[in-house]
Amino acid sequence: MIAEFGLALLWMAAALALLQLVAGSMALTSRGRELGAVVRPVAVAQGVLCAAAFASLIMLFLRTDLSVKLVAMNSHSMKPWIYKLAGTWGNHEGSMLLWVTVMGLAGGFVALVERRLREDTMLATLAGQAFVSLGFYAFLLLSSNPFERLAEPVPEGQGLNPLLQDLGLAFHPPTLYLGYVGLSVAFSFAIGALVTRDVGPAFARAMRPWVLGAWIFLSLGITAGSYWAYYELGWGGWWFWDPVENASLMPWLAATALLHSVSVLASRDALRAWTIMLGVVAFSMSMIGTFLVRSGILTSVHAFAVDPERGSFILTLLAIYIGGALALFAVRAATVTEGARFAIVSREGALVFNNVMLTAILGIVLIGTLYPLLTEAFGEKVSVGPPYFNPVSAIFFVPMLAVMAIGPLMRWGNDRFARISTMAAIPAVLAAIVLLGLVVAVPAVKWLPFLGMALAPALFVGSLMPLVGRNLRRTPLATWGMVVAHAGIAVSLFGVACDSAFSIEKLVAARIGDSPRVGPWTITLRSIEPVAGPNWTALEAELGASYAGDEPSLIHPQARTFTTPPAQTSESALLTRWNGQLYAVLGEEAPGEQGANRWQLRLWWKPFVPMIWLGGLLVGLGGLLALLGRVAHDVRRLRANEKIAYRRERQGR
């Protein structure tokens, strides 16, 4: 009965979403204003019902109810409970139910706590959120029912893709979905403001926490996904411009631009039309990513290939949401006033420049992602990878970093470059010194890693400069957040550049006792032993890894074999030092002379590569500090306004 109960809850949540849309829309007219009182409670109830439906699906997976089709296809009774839990969203239907659940809870939370917007704008926002949710409810209930029963229960489930049987599945997809859904809320705010012609600082202050929260989750989700692919797939890489990787990067780029734009609108009442447009674009990118991953148009480790009918459904939703939003923007754009003006040399000017650069990079990634799909539709297969993405995006990325280093030093509204020339010269001189030193010391390195290693320390120093001359104890959390996030970008950039410039790879066929070298490391193959896990068996190598003659440390790469479903995976072994990471993968056995077989070992020495993910964590931490600072500031402002209203009321008496 759990499956039927969950399905009934999902239908009731969809019905409430329809009621929320109708009541919210009618409340904007003179005849239906009374209906406005039911919109907020309905939004909260819808979120609760949807969450209960998702909890029902989790229970089915934890119990391994093999009468439910989704459980039978994606779970197994012998799997550890954490993979049963993560398997709930490690498939098409479950991931879409998670999407709808987070969207419902987000809409309910907005209805519960948001009091800064005009009531008509709030109602229009909740109606827009219900409109978006309805499409996904229809998709689940009509095309991708997660609670579908089998005619006869099966004796055992098919199991989860072994590559997904990792703790990364428990963290990476939910984090990304929280980011995607945060952008859906920002989209609904933008639609609501357009409908009621209420595009101003109050709208931006209400929208900003959602954009910031979405950006934090997207940053952490992309960082986690990159590290997951790095250690799980056994190929030694952290990013390959895979279309599904790009599907998460594009919303992040748009959200980064939107975050800066909405901050300008909230603080300076400028960039009104630009903020609305970016709100639409950011959600558009998350919808395009959803289409790419779930339409069956891609074949990838983490793409859910499904039938074309479902892909057509998602494409239709994309056309309705994005086409409708753009049409509304075209109709109402003339009513969005210009807002406050600012000089080119100002903090607003620097933010606009970087937003243009981010938008250009977004266009490059979008074209490079969709072009191979377009050519394949005409019978021509084309591969677009790092040789296109790296140099073309660098054309815009490099000047963006340069402006990022000095932009926070500028004043709002109007400034003179001469005022900050001394401070701006410090990161510029530092970049020139590092670049010159690299050219002299390692002239064989390519120009892109050179630029990265030169710009990273300059950006790091530039990110700290807004703290110069401040009382650090009284510095707002939002300022600390900006500093930490910008420093995180610099740290990641340094890790990327060092990995690209100095990474060493070695493939060897070693006997027991052999000691190949890779970079400063000496690796001794000590033994190969069979081991068994909860739902797999493996051959495990014991490697003694000695750095520059130091006492060796033991690492244990594995070649695993899964039976349900049948698959083989490589479990890499990592050994991390302050200056980099040793990466080892065990390959196949090869016959050797006189019965002494050899074992393939793939070894990498990757200098400073952990800084890539350390920087990602700093970016997320910076966003969190900024979010806490903004929320605390808004709470103080709300309390101050309440006190003023209370005093006026008492004086009136």
C-alpha cells in the first residue's frame, strides 16, 4: 500500500498546485482578491504532500519492495542501505520526484516566510512557481510514474549501476537539484515582478537569498561531482567538458552573473532589466541541462537515457516555460524602468563587465555542447572538447579575472581609476613577476597554464585587498563572503593550472617486487590479493609509495567485479601531500616470462591538484558567509521597520 499511498499524495499535491495557480492568478484581478488568502496555505500544503510522497518512495527502496518497477530496476536486496537510499534518486523517475519535491518545499517556504514583497507580487510569484511545478507533476504522473507496480514481483532486483554505488551519489545529485530549484524560485520571482510591474530593490532583496543559495549548492555540487568523477572513473581527470558536466556548469555561470546583478539592484537600484533577463536565462540553463540529461539524447555515466517520448515531453515544457517567459519579458520590458545610472569606472561598471564576460563564456559552452548534437541529427558526428573550450573561453575568462581582482576596490556610482591605481598595481606587478619567473624556469609549459599560474596569486592578493584598512571584527559577513569566494576562485585556478602544466602520467606492466617511478615517487608493487565487499569482489594491490626516498606509505587500488548488474570498475588509490597527489589505478593481468605475470599499473603525480576542490569549498563557504550576512541584515531591517511602525501606531493613539 505504500506505493499507492505515495501516488495518491502526488496526485493531491498536483491538484493543490493547480489550485495555487488558479487562486494566485485570480487574486490579481478585482473580482478574485478574496482568493489571495488561500494561496500561501495551499503552497505550504503542496510542499508537505510532495515531501511525503518522496518519503514513501524512500521507504520502498529501503525495504527493497520488488513489486515496484522502479525498485526492481534500480535496487537489490544485498546492497548497503546507503546505496538503497541514494538509489532513490539514482534513476530517472526518482530524480524527477526529488526535483518536484524540492520545488514544492521551496515554494512552501517562500509562502511561509517571505514578507518583503508587495502582496500582489508575492501572489504572482507563487502562481508562477505553481505553473512551473504543474509541468513536472504532469511529467511524473503521465509519463514517468515512480510508483508503478509490476504485474508480478520479481525474485531479485537488477541493482544499481556500479559506478553510482558511491557516497558521491548521496551528495552530488541532491546538491545540484537544490541549486536548480533555487533558480526556479528566482525565475518565479522574476515572472511575478514582471506581471505586477514591481521590479525594484524590494523585489531584488527578496530574490537575492534564493539566488545566493542556489549558487552555493551549484558550486558545491559541481565541486563534489568533479571529485567524484576524478577518483571513481579511474582516468585521472577532473573535468572533460562532457555535455552532462556542461549541463551543470551553464546554470552556474548564469547564476553567478545573476547573483552580482541582483546585488546591484538590491543595493543601488540599477540593472533592472538585466536582472530580470538573467533570472530567465539562469532557469533556462537548468531546464536545458534537464533536457540533455533526461531526454535520451546523450549517453553518459550520469545521463539517464530514456525513451524519446519523455524527451519530447521535457522539450515541450522547456519551450512553454522559456518561450512564455521571454514573450512576457518582450511585452513588459518597456515597463521596466532604467533604474539608477552609474559611471563606467565604478563597482557597477566592473560587475557589468564581468557579467558580460560570464554571458560570453556561457554562450561558448552552450554552442560547444549543442553543436555536436545538431550535427549528429544530420548524420555527421563531431567531437567538441578541450581544444575548443579551453582557449576560446580563456579569451573572456582572463579579462574577467583581471577585473575581478580590482572591481571590489571601486566605489559605487562613480570612481576614478587614479584613486585605486596604487592598490591595483600590486596584483598586476605580482602577476608579471610570476609570469616572468615561469617563462625563465619552465619555458616548455603551454601559455594557458602560464596565465593561470600568474593570475591565480594576483587574484588571491586582490581578493584580500577589500579588507585593507578595515576593522576586521566589524567587517560585514557579506564582505567576508565576497573575499573568501574570490580567494576560492584563485585557489582553484592555481590547482587547475598546476595540474595542466606539471601532471606526470606513467603506464607500466609490473611484476611483484618491481619499483617503477613517477615524478618524485617510487612505487613498489608488493602483492595482489582477492578481497570481498558487501556486493562485490575485487583484486586489491598493495603498493608501497615512497616520496623522494622517504619512508613508504601503503595504498590499495582495486579492480572490482559486480554481479548485479554485471560490471567491472577501477577503484583508484590516492595519496595526498601538501604539494600534490599520487593517483594509482590497477589494471589487467598480462602473461609474463617464466610464469611471472605482470600487472598493469597506471600512475599519476599531480602537483597541487587538491587545490581545485579546496578552492571549490572556499567558494561555497564564501557564499554561505554572504548568505548569513544578508539574512541577518534583512532581519535587522525588518525588525527596525516593525519598531518604527509600532511607534507610529502608538503616537497615533
